[in-house]
Amino acid sequence: MMRIVPAALLAIAAASSVAHAQDNEKSMAVKGGIQMKGWMGVVDAKEAKAGLTVDSAKFVGMGAGMHATTGPAITYWNPGMKGTGDYTVKATFSEREYMGLNNHPHPYGIVMGGNDMGTENANYLYCAAYGNGNFIVRGFGPAPFQLNGPRGGTHPAVNKAEAKGKPVTQEIALQVKGDKVSCLINGQEVASYPKSDVVGAGKLKSTDGVVGFRMGHNTDAHIAGFAVTKTP
């Protein structure tokens, strides 16, 4: 007897398979380290336990921008670049070859509100995009806290690569305006939260803080137009 499996169950099975791959994929060390003056970085605790460090990823200047190749999942920041009050931090991320270093989508995006960076009490917020139309908003404070679920969600504004090995570009921004913190991707607001959702016990100390960006493990992307400006 032939059984018809509902499309919803197939989607759940596919998502479960991707999640399993993400949880079990090993980070491949990349030689190079941080080659950008004034920048610092830290790998996730899980990566550090596996013996990986900032020298297991490569972060260099390239043309008018920067380029990051990982390695371990890593957060980069520049102590001299901070956002205060109402501000917007943004950059354009370009994967020349979507999933060029992995077999499933990995994220990259903007960091804001960084305090106590490089310590066990580090806290910051990031919004990151995937080349399959997905995005994730998450914080560390110092334990991770999720704002749009453990695997993020989809939004039409997030660009999708045509196929593995094809290029895909995302302009990503985090914005503070009044009591609202928003993530914008390719010019559209994809998520917003009241400050009470991101600042408080176990979360951020403040939305004021250093800015930077975050790269998932085994990811390669060019970063252009990185800047902090006052929100109009």
C-alpha cells in the first residue's frame, strides 16, 4: 500500500536533517588569524573546548573592505568603534560561493551592544543572515538567549543563492531607535524588539557598546561598507 506523506511532515523532516548536520559538523581550522589593526575576536566556548582559537580563522583587509574565512564560529569587534543612543551599524556581506566551505547554510551578520568583550561575562546582540533566505537574531549575556527561535526564521527580504557555489549578498543592519531595536536586511525590517527584550538580567547590559560582526563556522564572506551612524 502506498502512503502519502503530508508536505508539512516532509518539511519538518528536512529541517531536522539540516539541524542534525549543523550540530555534528566539525569546524575546519583556517590559517591566518586577525590581520586587521585594532580588531579583536573570540571563538565560541564549544570551539575553544575543541582547541580552536582566533588563529584558526582568517580575518584580513581586502580592497576597501574586509574578508573573513572560518574556521570556528567567531565574533569580531573593534574596541574603538562604539554605538551609543540611537544608532545604526551595518555592512554588506558577500559569499562568492554559497556553502563553499560547508554542506548546509551558515550565518554571518552584525554585532552591537558589546560589553565586557573577551571575558566570560561578554554580552552582545547579533543579527545574521543565511544564503537560503533565513535569518537569526540572538544575544549572549553571557549565556545565549534567542529572540527568533533556536534556528531563526525566514523573510522575503533575505536573498537566496541560486545554488551551492553561486554568489549571494546581504546588507545587514542593527538599529536602535527610541525603545526599539531592529534588524534590517537588504533595506527591510525583518524583526524588531522592545529594549526590555534585549536588555536586563541575563541579557545585554545596554544597547550602548562596541560593534562588530559575527561569522558562523566554516564560512567565507567579504564585508564591505562597515559603519556606525546616528539613526535619524
